[in-house]
Amino acid sequence: MPQLPELKDSALTLEGGVATLTFKRDDVRNALTSSELVAEIPRVIAWATATREVSVLILTGEGSAFSAGGNIKTMGQRAKGPAFELQQAYRRGIQAIPLALEECDVPVIAAVNGPAIGAGFDMVNMCDIRIGSTAAQFGETFVNLGIIPGDGGAWFLQRIVGYQRAAELTLTGRIVKAEEAKALGILLEVVEPGELLPRAQEIAAKIAAKPPLAVRYGKRLLKLAQRQQLAEHLDVCSAFQAICHKTEDHQEALTAFFEKRPGKFTGK
């Protein structure tokens, strides 16, 4: 069992290759700023990438919200500093989350238990798979407070719903409920609140049962494909495929296929 990071405002578990990070600041609706979550989330993501025993990471919230994003109560105080200092605070703070998620080698599943607003919504969109409860709501609400998505939300949202819908959501700041979020492609599935974490764990377990290196290389290819030309992407595919062919897990997968049994994979 690898050593888990020490956390203050969240809790981390690891079982069967599935790591689950639960935000535990319901008193501020799991706001990312003005809590330790803004530092703990990228730290756990980096840990998951570096830990061979992790095949999937689930992000979820405890209490009434997934994440309210920025803490509005402290927002006015933060705005009193010079613009340069505010810019640096974004770079050192909230922007560490999209950078960490973009570099994460393991699939990340958002299990959205309640409202995901502002930066909380953007963080959901940074994940690979998104499952929501019927209580989930989403809002790109920055414009309502006279600000913009400072965490890269405009980059992620339009890649999910297209430019026109992203413009509508960003420029009106309206709230989207779970069923509409599914229709827009923000959510893969909507389930009852009591079924949310079990369903996310079920999907995670299916992924964790696959050869770990193939999962990580597959995730990396999906990310690279978003910004590569086809010829460049095919070059990377051939290199990754050559590596996978040389793994013990590939040989085990072939043997298990012919023996008609589940594979027993070690990540080697």
C-alpha cells in the first residue's frame, strides 16, 4: 500500500487501483479558494500520476455541493491587491488545478454530488468522465460577478459543448440542471444521489481491471489527439504501441483471451 498524501480539507482513499478524493469543506460548499483544496487537489493528482498502484482517480464532494468554486465572501478582499499580485495568485493558485489535470496520466472521474459552480464547474469539465446526481447543477457564473473564468474554463467548456453553447453559458452565467447537462454532453450519466458514488466506482473498477500501462498510454493519446495533426499523432501511436507490445500485461492479456478467463495484470 503506497503512502497517501497528508490532507486537511479533503480525504483520500485507495482500493483496488481506484483512488477517491473527497472534498470535505461543506461549511464553505467546498469552495476551492480560501481553503486548502486549491493546493490539495493538484497535489493528489500529481501523487496519482506518480503512483503505480493507482489506475483511476475519482473526485467528489461531501455535503450539499461538489464545489462552489471561488469563495465569494473573501473575493472582495482579494481584489484589493495590485493587479500584478492578483495575476500571480491565479498562476500559483487555481491555475495549478487545470495544469495538473491536463498532465494526469490516469483517468479522472468527476462524481458530481451537487452544485458545481464557477471554478467548480470548470474543474468538472477538466475531468475525463463526468457522472452527476439529480441534485447536480452547473454554472459558468463568473460574468455575474463581473469577472471571467480565470482557471481556463473557456478553453475546456467549448471543447465539450461547442463554441456557440459555451458562449451562451459563459456570457449569460445561467445555471444548468443535471438533465440538461447530460443533453449538452457535460454529463455522461445522471443517477439518484445514493447511486452516484457506487456508479462512479463501478466505472472506475472496469477501467482499473484493464492493463494499467495501456490505460495510461490510452489516456495520454486521447489528450495528445486534441492538439496534434494526424501524422504527428500516428507517430506517437506507433511508439506507444511498440512499448505496449513489450509489456508482460500484453502477454497476459493474450493468454487470458485464449484461456477464456479474466486477465491478472501487474502494470509491467
